Amino acid sequence: MNDTTLHEGASKGVSRRRFITGTGSLIGVAALAGPTTPVWAAPRAAAAPIGSGVHVPVLIIGTGYGGSVAALRLAQAGTDVHMVEMGMAWDTPGADGKIFANTTKPDDRSFWLRTKTKQPLSNFLGFPIDKNVNRYTGILDAEEFAGITVYQGRGVGGGSLVNGGMAVTPKRENFAAILPSVNAAEMYSTYYPRANADLGVTTIDPAWFDSVDCYQYARVGRKHAQRSGFPFLFVPAVYDWDYMKQEAAGTVPKSALDAEILYGNNYGKKSLQKTYIDRIKATGRVTISPLHKVTTVTPAPGGGYTVLIDQLNTVGQTTVTKTVTADKVFFAAGSVGTSKLLVGLKATGALPLLNSEVGKGWGDNGNVMCGRANHLWDPTGKVQSSIPTGGIDNWDAGGAFAEVAPLPTGIETWASFYLSITKNPNRGQFTWNAAAGKAELNWQTAWKQPSIDAARTIFDKINQKEGTIYRTDLFGGLQDLGRPPHLPPAGRCRAEQGHRQLRSAARLSGAVRHRRRADPRQHQRQPVRDDHRARRAQHRADHRHRPVVRPAGGGAYGEPGAGSANPAAPGSANGCA
């Protein structure tokens, strides 16, 4: 069976994350690391933080994919824009000389306002690896709702800072099924190619993939998939492959080959900071206020909107509240941030003309995390690139596409790791809790079962063919009753505004119709697990000669991976969770 580039013959670009091809996932990593030491530096003052009483033609809430595309196209059309970002600018190196923390060594920079990490992979070799950190406005937010934890990027660049960089064009039939009212011909002839070019999306050189040590894990995943009759597809990504080749040669500082991804990538990854935001700044028409959080949007008496904004310090405290007016407001705060804000604005009467669809239809992309224990003759490599390059396609037959993901611990683990996207009809809803004064997400862990079943159509078959089993030492143990995690899908929410001047970035005409990615996010990741005691005993016997190392407190990751708690869904004790 030949390798295939995902969707050859179609324009490669960025996908809607509900699509099989839109994995966009972060890689999973487990790590061995020492105790945390503060290595962050105070952020530089913003060049032009917005002042109270200021009027702007356009205010954009969020600096991720949707907000950045809208800002660039508006600026190119001659409109002045101000962008508001809750996270930091991420332009100041810490004491270690790097802007971003290493995924295997999380520190204060790693998490948004937490005193203990909540890593998507909570365990390694059966030992918990979360660690204490200082409360700080770090880059990854693990937002906890009832039944689910949502991982989101915090900073100028949004989810592009923390995702795995996979960027693919959806199959056209999938696009038509999800967005039947959108002109597909226009999307595939104009907007996907444009997004692909502007984001720098490319596919790995297959010959280099076949020869380099850092993708041994992916070649093992390909071999196992093909032996079970599944096609392996190369997936485009936003990484500088020439830089990675230099990493492998040892001529430049390592980035993907040093497990950098979940808490930012210092060199080779083409995040929005290196693509759209650089171009935005070059227009001279866009200013950005980091560490600013929009709390209220109301119609202004003379037209336009009045916006209340809290300015934050690096421990999350409000230092000042500002009042700003804008002719137009664009909501680009991700599927979670935008949904929460709009639900609150409707419920409190701030924007009473928002329709009844606000807060509805939120999905987790049907993502499932899975680890498999290989035999001793199938090592996956000590050095693994953090940028995934391909996946296993069983979408038509089983409703699942599985990214072959890295597990770069720095030691040989004989483990294959996967992040799947699956067909799942279940949708959650954001509602307003008046007593608590906040929006809440209704999500039930039992809704994961269709995704678990779909993922098992791939991995049960591979395990049967290879004589292997699921890994149960990565997700906190079989009795873990924590909440399932998720990284948000594309920065979209199901809402239409009755106020004519309020628009979301997705509704701009022309070039602004690029796909928005969240974060992450973005994607939920849940482990596939095996609960057969006899098989676990056989696994221990098969691996009795492998080294067992107790981590001193390292990191673990997955793009929207499993959180520190990964409960088995009801009825899933014998496989996926």
C-alpha cells in the first residue's frame, strides 16, 4: 500500500476542525523533568495599549486565526483596527534566553493562572507528573467545566501558539455536508489556496521522512496501519521543514526536536506571530493591547458600541477598567470565549437582539487519545519530532481519522501514540448562570462513547493484528475519575447578531473568509484504554526488561489532550475512554 498525501489534487490549506482532515492537533508528550524554577521575565509594555475613552473604527476581540485574518484584510482595505488580547504578547525572552518553555519542563510560563500544572497527559510510566508552578498569565489555559476541561492558547497569536500545526483542506464532500450554504467552489478555488499560502502550509519531504531518526515513531505507526489494511496519509503542517533538517544536523538550536510545542515553539513553527501578525503590524493601521479582557459590549447611544475592558497584570488581577467605543466589534475569541461572551451579553440584556442560537451547537470534534504498547522489535525512538506529519484514515468505514503523534520523552518507550478525530453527533450548550454571574457549558462525559467506538475501529484491529495492547500508564490509572479534556475547535460560534453593526470575522466578505482556528486548541483528547487484567499482566511480562524510571516531575502534552484526569466513559472499561 502506497503512502498518500492527504487529499492530493485538492488545494491544501486550513480546514474546519469538525472535518476528518482538520486534525490540526498537538502532539502528545510525556516527560521526565526536575523541579520548577521561575525563568520567565516580565512582559514588555505594549507599544500602544488602548486608553480609556478612546474611539476606534473597528475593535477585534481576540488575536487568533479569525481575528488576525479580519485585522489584516480590514487594514489592507484602509480601516484602522485595534485588537484586544487577554493573554500576553509573548515577545520577551525569559531568564533562560527563550520566550517559550519546553514542553517537557513546564514552568510559570506554561499555564494560565494556575498554581499547579494540568497537563493533557497526566502520567508517565504510571507516575503523576503535574507539578507546582507560580500563578502567572501563562500560554496554555486549562479551563474546567462540568464534564470537560478545555485547553486554549492565551497570547497574541491565540491557538497558533500551542497547536501542533497540522493544517489540511477538508474533503469537499465533508465541506458541503457541514456548510451547505457556503459557496464551495469559491472556497476551494480562492480561499483555501490563499490561506495555505499565507500560513506557509507545506508537506514533509517523503524521502526525508523515510530516512530521519526523529520520525521513526511515525514510520512504525504507518507500518502497523498498513498491515491492518488502513491507508496512511501525509498531512500538511505549518513548520519550516528546512529548519527541522538543520535541527537534525545539529547546526541550529533545536525546537521541534527538543519537544517544543504545547507551551510554544521558539524557532521553526510558523505561528501567527510569524505570518499574519507580522503583516498586520507592517500595515501601520493595527494596534494590539495584550493583557486586556473584554467584559461587556452594549449599543452606544450615538451608534456603534460601548465596550468595557479590564487591563490585567501578570497574576490575573484587574489593574484598571477602560471604556472604549467602536463603530464595529468583531468577536474572534475562539469557540469558547466568543460563546461565553455572547451568552452573557444576551442573558444580561446588553445585546438583547442576539438570537436563540447563541451558545448552542458546541462540539468537541470527537477527539480521542490512545496509546499502544509495541513489542521490543518495534521501538519508536528516543528523539521524536514534536510536529506530526501523517495519520490513519478510516473515516468512510469507521468514522475516525487518527493522527500518528509523538511521545518525545527522551527515552525509548516502545509506545505508539495517537490523537483521533471522529464523527460524533453530540453537542453541548453554553448557558448563563445568573447566580454565579458566568456562562457554563453543559457537556456530559457519556457523550464521548460514539467517539470511543469510532477510534476502536482502528486500534482494536491494529492490536489484534500486531498482538499488542493499549497503554494504561499515561492517563492517571484506570480508576481516574477526573474530567475529560478538550482543545476548542475552530474559532466559531453558532450565533447571528440582530444588531446590524455587530459582525463576526467569519461574516466578512472577500478575503476574510479564511478558516478560524481556536484554540487549540480546539481538540479534546481522551485516552483509549484496556482493562483486561490478564492482558496487562502479559504486557508487564513482555516488558520486564525495559527500564522503569520515576519522573521527578516533568511535562506531558496533547493538543487538546487528556487532562490530568481522564475518566473512562460509561461502558468503556474494555477499550477507549
